[in-house]
Amino acid sequence: MLFFSFFKTLVDHEVTVELKNDISIRGTLKSVDQFLNIKLDDISVVDEVKYPHMSSCKNVFIRGSVVRYIHLPAAAVDTALLEDATRREAAQASARAKQS
Amino acid sequence: MESLSIHDPPPAGEQPVKHQPVPPMVPQLPPQMFTTAAQLLDLTDKKLMVSLRDGKKIIGVLRSWDQFANLVLQDTIERIFVQNLYADIPRGIYIVRGENVLLLGEIDLDKDDYIPEAFQEASVDRVFTLQKKEAEDRKRKEKARSKKLRAYGFEGEHMGEAII
């Protein structure tokens, strides 16, 4: 759930989503869910000529399973916080493993 | 034992299915409910372009969906782009299993049916033949590539499957 929460903090930022079929779509992150499905607003497709079917779309819903990379604005990512959260989650997971 | 035939009246209390008017669907979930359902809710009854894993592009009205992004699309057309040509094929109702969905794009009604100038409409047959040829070429190329890669110990990301 960590990355779900992480992406929630990036809502309303400009991101570029690269799909497994090599399309890159740039747009404002509007929402994200537990499967990391993504909704982008005001999209522009990098290399639009190659993907003519996207030209009449303004916002897209991308299924999480087809995403390869998400390029994030560096300024919007608090790496220290992310590291802390990762350690906390790892600690919780190992504590739970010990209990059972 | 009770023996029933199809001509018997239905048991009391159970009413024959009547066609009831469907209440209009109103978006109810707030956008801060970060679920697949909430994301798809405001795409309901909109004209969408759905890109599928096998490269098909379907344009139709989204009527129903669930948490896996299984979709029901109404009045669909399939639009095939090949080289600088395109063709539209009417397809009717589409039910898509979620795993085959790449993305859904809401069609901007201001830019509805805008197709870049570089593309011209052609007959379905012509586009179909060209597309088939293109797919075969790609498959051949992909096969040769993955053969070479395998020699080095690499496995491709989507073996043999073209996702466009």
C-alpha cells in the first residue's frame, strides 16, 4: 500500500507515463487506485504522429498492469520521507511475521 | 415429487421479470475515494476510445464496468490505422475482459472524430490487407530479434505478442 499512498501525494502534478507498448503520455495525475491504475488529465502524447488514435482524447484511464515507468517531477518527491515510510513498513511486516 | 412444465404459472410471490425503467446513474462517490470504481464512474455513458492489448482500438459508449475494468461498450466501431490510411468497422456491443484493456481515453467532444490530416479514410478491405501484411512483417522481425536475444540469455517482455 506504500506506493498507493505515495502516488496519492502526487495527485495534481505533471507526470509522464510510459506504457509497455512504448507510448509515453504526459498529463496531470488526477487519481490513482490500489492497482495503481492511473487517470491523467490534459494529456499530450510524446510522438503523437505514431499514435493517431490518441489525438481526440483529453483524459485517459490507464490500467496499472500496462505501465512500465512513471516519470515524476523530482521536486514533488520527498525521498527522505519515502525511505522512512519504507523502513516503517518493513519493520511492521517483520513484526507481523514474528507474531504468527 | 412435483413435476413442473414450462406452461405452469410461476410460483406465488415471484413475479415475472418486467422491464423496469433504469434510474439515471448519478455519480455518488467523491473523487477522493481512490478506487477503480470511482475512476470509471465519471467515464460512464461517455464516448471512449479503448485501446486493447492486441492492438485493437475500439470507440464506443461505456455502459458498464467493474473493479477489474471489465467493460461493456455500446455502439462500437473499430478503427484501424495502417500507414497513412484508416478504416472504421461497426462492431456493435463489446464486452471486454479487464486484463485486455490498455487504456481508456475519453473523447473530447470538441475534437470528436478528429483524425490527423496525414490519415485518409480507405476501404475496410484495403486497410485490412495492409494491416495483415504489416502484422506479419512485425512478427517476423520480432521473431528474429527474440531469437538473437535468447542466444544471449534474454527473454522478451511480451514474447510474440504485439501490443500497439
